[in-house]
Amino acid sequence: MAESKGALLAKSVQKHAGRAKEKFLQNLGKVDRTADEIFDEHLQNFTRQQNAANRLQKEFNNYIRCIRAVQTASKTLMDSLNEIYESNWVGHDLLYVQAQNIEMLWQDFSHKLGDQVLIPLNTYQSQFPEMRKKIDKRGRKLVDFDSQRHNYQSLQNNPKKRDEIKVAKAKESLEEAKRTYEVLNSELHDELPALYDSRVLFLVTNLQTLFAAEQVFHAETAKVYSELEAIVDKLASDCQRGSYTLKKSSPKSPKSPTGNNNMIKSLPSSPARPADDSPTPPTTPTSTSPASINATITEHKPNLSLETKPSIEDSPVLSPPAQVNGNDKPPSPGSPNNNKKVEELYDIPVGATTDNLPPGVLYRVKATYKYTREDVDELSFDVGEIIRVVEYDDPEEQEEGWLMGVKENSNEKGMFPANFTRPL
């Protein structure tokens, strides 16, 4: 057995050495080589076809990876939407159903690309390595054939040292090498053109499957996203109608122009108003709890208690407009005939005129302190700006110590603390 392995190894080394020598001589032009222009053309076509198949397989594998990554991202996104979409919002259950539909469409699309496109592509591409091995083998057998042919010609063309036994043996080896080469060569002459021609049908079938899967997926997902869009549109409509607006559960705390809530309790009942309309700007206003406010308020403070409203004689400043039933709004002030009705429904401060005012305006006030709003529904103003006091759009939104007004210079509308102004 050891001798057999040794003989095989020696024979293999001899073959490699003989082929290397033959190629070397052919490259130097010392000996000729068998030419086959038709096979060379088949080989060029095969090389281009293999390169195209390798590139297509590489790019499609990358495409599949991206599709699966987007599939995962889509599921994560829809899971997040389901979590943040509140249960009392319109279409909550339908949103979950459509999210499941999207996930199933992604799964089906991914499976189709893998099973119907990628697997056939891998099968198609797997032909090329095997065919390449056969081509390489045919090249080695061609070198062996040329080597045996040159050896036979050398022995036959040397009459002085002609050895018939060697010639006969060389001829036998040449015929064996020729048969081996011609079998492989003949097979490749048939297989290479057939493989090259198959590229068209394969590409058509593969791309048809790919494009059909894409078309179905996008068409179906478009329907689902149309349903999702309708759900969100309905949510927007409900939001505009105020279906999900959070009603204020507690009133705003009146602002103190002094910026010190603890001083409210110790202020005199009727402090003197500053000599002019532009007092020194107060410190930044801070909110105060209604429970901490006593019955005694400064001149620039409204009466914050609806139950113990002081009389006109007791205090020069009156409480803000009282809450009014939304179904029983007063007629437009400004007409002398309506003044009595307005005064019955709203607390009009002393000194405030209700004559010759635009429709809907209760009275006018002038800012005695600068105020910067702290919420989106509030009104900012500077000292000296004129504000028209109007009714609340929703009577339920009225809050103690706060008025609803419109600035004359800009028509901005919002709530503001009454004690930062004085009536005109």
C-alpha cells in the first residue's frame, strides 16, 4: 500500500513537472499549442456570465438583508404606535389590527424574496464553480495532450536515435491523452453555449418573480396605510371638536404684582394707587394658592371670593366677571339700554364705562404692570396697553381673579390677571 501511494505521488509530481515545462516552452514560443478559437469565445462568454451572476447574487443578498432590517424596524415602529395610541382615542383597536396586517405583509414579502428569488438565484450561481473546475481540467488535459504530441514528434523525427519501442509507447500515450482531452473538450463545447443561453430565461423568470412580489407587497401595504391615514384623520377631527381636550380641574391662581404672596395678608384694605399710570415694574409675578388669599386685597387685586364680595363703598376694586351660564349670555354691551342687564350678569368695576363700546366688549382696562404670560392661553402686555374685556368663549373656563381680554393694538386674545390692570 505504501509503495502504491509512493508511485501515485511520483506520477503526480511527474505530471505537474511535465505540464509546467510544456507551458514554459509554449510561453517562450519554443513549441506550439493547440488552438481552439470557438472554445475561447465560449470561455469569454462564460466568464462574463459568471461575473454577472456573482454580482447579482451579492447585491440581492444585500437587498434581502435590508428588507429584513426594514421589516424589523416596521414592527418596532408599529409596536411603539400601539403603545402610545391611547385606548380612548378613535380607531384604537383598528390601529392594532392594521399593524398586524402590516407585519404579515412584511413576513410574506420576505419569504417570497427568499424562497422564490434568492434560492433559484443561488442554484443558478452554483453552476459556475463546477463548470469552472471542468474548464480548468480541460486546460490541464490540453497541456498533457500537447506535451505527448511534442514528445511523439521528437522521437519520430530523430532517425539516428529512433527507438521503435519508445515511439510506440509515446504514440500510445499521445492517443490516450488525446481521447481524454477530446471528451472534455466535446462536453464543454456543448455545455458552455447551453449555459450561456440559459441566462436570458433565468433572468426573466427571476425578475418577474421579484417584481411581482414587490408589486403585490406595495399594493397591499398601500391599502393598509390608507386605512391608518383614515384613522389618524378621524382622530384629528375629534381633536378639533375638543373630544380629547383636558378640562381644567383647578382654577388659575391670581398673580400678585408684588411678587410676594406672604405680603397679601398684611396689606391695608385700601392702599393708595400710584401717582401715575406707569409704576415701577414689579418683580416677576408668582402664583398664589386661593386658600392663602384673605378678604382684604390691595387696590390692584380683584376680590377672589365669590361668596363674600365687598361692596363698592368698601373697596375701589371689584371682583372679576362672575361665571355665566353658557346658554344665557348677555346682550352686547355698548348700548345704554343694555347696561343694566350687563351689570346684573357681570361685575363691572367702578369707573369702567360701558358706553360706546364695540359689540361683545364688556369694558376696557389699562395695564398698570407688565405681565408675561406663563401659559399658551394667557395674554402678555406692557404697562399702558389697553385691553378690551370680553366674555369667555366657554363660561366653564372662567376662573377667579382672571379676565378674558383682547389687546387693542394687536387683537391678541387671552386670559390675564385683573390685578395687573385698572378699569377705564
